[in-house]
Amino acid sequence: MINITIYEIIAAITGILLFWILQYSAEKDEYDNKNEKVKFIGFCRKWWAKHNDNILVHFVLTGFLLVIGIENTKNMLSEYLEIPSGMDGLGASGFIGFSGSLISDILKKMIKALKK
């Protein structure tokens, strides 16, 4: 039986958001290098219009990984890190959220490359 708590779901979403913030930072660097000012809300609207399909993939893949991998990720993290009891699920969920987004982005780039 799947036993995923609301806290683990929130941690996974936080992991996804961390990936998006890093992606925003990387994309904004291009504007910074040109000394162009960018309004955050305008940038987010353009980004949403350009990436709304990616957002669906990030959530679906993260959900899939959360369902199949929460216990395995908890065990893996506990081998390498000393995580307090009860926090291991949150750490694993955040890791899964970030990894799910990273994997989604990598898979999309691989699919694009294969089409060329």
C-alpha cells in the first residue's frame, strides 16, 4: 500500500520549485549579461507560456517516482546521511521532486536531439 503523506507531497513540490528557480536563474543570466532588465512577473508569464507542457511532465514524473521510489530513496539517503527520524521522508521527497524535474528536462532534451 502506498503511504505518502501531505508533507512528502509538499516536499516533492518544493524540490520541483527548487529546480525551476535554478532554471530561472540560469535563463536570467542571459539577460544580465546583456545588461537588460527583466521584470519577474513578465518573465514568469513568458516562461509559463513557453513551458506549460513541461510543468505537466515534471509533476507526472515526480509523482511516479514518489510512488515507486520513496522507500528506496529513504534507504539510500540514510546510508550516506544522518537524517533525524521522521525527516527522512521529507528529505527523500524533496530529492525526488528535484530529481524528477531534472530527469524530465534531460529526457526532453534527449528526445529533441533524437528528432534531429
